[in-house]
Amino acid sequence: MAEINTQLSPATIELLEREAQRRGKTLAGFASELVERELRDRTKPKKQGGKIRPFRRP
């Protein structure tokens, strides 16, 4: 837990503690869940947007 406290501001720690308590989790468990979710969202493959056009030679 000390690692979390040294990297974040006291206001952020308080906010995380309140949210973790509201969800019935520990601060460390809640923080790890947030990090895992962020990593999953950032590394998830994205859909290709737009219409696929056939290749045409000029």
C-alpha cells in the first residue's frame, strides 16, 4: 500500500478509498482492478472503420 500512497496525491488517495469502500473492496484490490481495466482497454484490438475498397490498377 505504501507504493500507492507515494505516487498519488492525498486527495486522489481519499477518493480511491471512498470508492473502494463503496464497492466493498480494499484500496489495493480496487486500484489493481482499475489498472487491469485500463491495460485491457488500451491493448484491445480496434475495429477498422470505413468501407473497404477494392484495389484498382490505374
